[in-house]
Amino acid sequence: MLEVKNISKSFGDFKAIDKLSFEVKIGDVMGFLGPNGAGKTTSMRVITQFLKPDSGSVHINKINIADDSIGSKSLIGYLPEGVPLYQDFSAYLYLKYVAEVRGLENIEENVNNVLTDLQLQEIKNVPIETLSKGYKRRVGLAQALIHDPKILILDEPTDGLDPLQKFEVRKLIKNLSKKKAIIISTHILDEVPEVCNKCLVINNGKKIFEGSPAELKKRKGKNLDEVFRELIVPSKKKTKSSPTKSKKIKSKNLNKVLRKSPK
Ligand SMILES: Nc1ncnc2c1ncn2[C@@H]1O[C@H](COP(=O)(O)OP(=O)(O)OP(=O)(O)O)[C@@H](O)[C@H]1O
Ligand SMILES: [Mg+2]
């Protein structure tokens, strides 16, 4: 369905993505992981055509998105990082506007469906700026879903949400996954085995792991946070002395000090 082939993107001399390739199919939920600044958002912006790659290509159903920009945009729903919304619009007006810009038919019906699906009916006439973070995120998800896209790109969809809202968003993603190809970036590693069937870890714009959450967990480390640290900072770990060792040295010194101290 979606094939990302060897994409690279630099900002000046800085290479934000470096020959990145991966694939997602209908039914896949791919967890897109990596430390801050790894290049996740930049990759998502390339796939959604907000940025042009310096090299490489993105194909949807074997068609290069550069050859069918409008057609491919209609197949993708995108929830950007931080959800930039028109704050003085109500959810209803904002979604109506998005539906119009997308050239959808049956605008009223589409807006109402998505308001119901995301449990937004109650607040549909409230200005977005006065909504809670959870509601704002749901309005962002609603605009990503309004045209029923086959591919969903969600940049940190559960960031900053309370546990209940996180649960609701994950449930929604699981329900949607049967009919869509979904990519979600997240820093919440526990989320990955819960909602994803595959994951991709990048660092400095390069792929450093691709596989299932179970395969990721099988690597060194007791939990996903440890595995993640092992992947990202293996060299630092080898060179640093362990805290236990430094503690021992300290206590040795302290004993010496104590021994030498006058009674
Ligand atoms: N428009 C831009 N101009 C210059 N540098 C940029 C631009 N956009 C991103 N970068 C740089 O590219 C790198 C990758 O950024 P990106 O936002 O893709 O990371 P990320 O993996 O999404 O990080 P985070 O987890 O913090 O969201 C960073 O060093 C960032 O500063
Ligand atoms: Mg980001």
C-alpha cells in the first residue's frame, strides 16, 4: 500500500533523514520510534507532501505520490504534531471547512458522522481554543479521518493525554486498523505492543530496527524502555562506568578517609 523508498532530507548541512525505507499495508499499525530529533516528524511531512525529499520516493499503490499529488493526498489522513487547529473556530465549523477544502460531497453527513465517531457532538459548537487537550486532539483526529483515508499518519496522537483519553485513542486506532494502514509516532513505548503489529526505530534519520514489537522486546533489556536505550546509546553504555562501580570506588575512598580520620 505505502512504500517509502530510500528517502533523504537535509536542512542546510544537516541530514534529518538518511536513506529511509519501509512499507505499511492495510491492517498494519506501525509504531514509529526514535529519540527527539530522530527525524520522525520530518519523515511524516515527506509522506504527507508538506516537504519534498532530496532523494528517494514515496509510492501509494505503486503510484509515485510526486506524479499524483492530489490523488495521493485524498488517500492520506494526517494528524500533525501538536495539532495546529484554527482556535477560534468551533469543531463543527472547522470540520466543515476541512470537508469543503477536500472537496467532499455530503459535507453535512460526513461532518456529523465524524463528530459522532469521535464523541464530539456535545462540544461541537464550542470554540476550539477553550477545549481541553483531549478534545483538541480528538478534533485533530476527526479532520484526519473526515475523508475516510486508507492511510493514517498520526504524529504522537496520545501525547499529553490523561490515561482515560489515551485508552480511548488507542481503542479508536485499533478499531480503525482493520481497514487502514496506520503509522503512529510515539514516545510511550508501552503503547507499541498494545496497538502496533510492527515497529520501526530510527536514530539520526537512519533506520536502526525494523520488526514486530515482540522481536523488539526480545533484544537485550528487560523492558521496552531498556531495549530502546540499548538501541540508541549502545556506545555510551559501554564507555561509561556503571553506577555500582563508581559507588564502590567512592565507598572505598570513604573507608580510606574514615580510616585516616583522627579518632
Ligand atoms: N524546517 C526545519 N529546518 C531546519 N531543521 C529542521 C526543520 N525541521 C526539522 N529540523 C531538524 O531535523 C531534525 C529532525 O526533526 P524531527 O522533528 O523530524 O524529529 P522527531 O523525531 O520528530 O523529534 P521529536 O520526537 O522531538 O518530535 C531535528 O534536528 C530538527 O531540529
Ligand atoms: Mg516529532
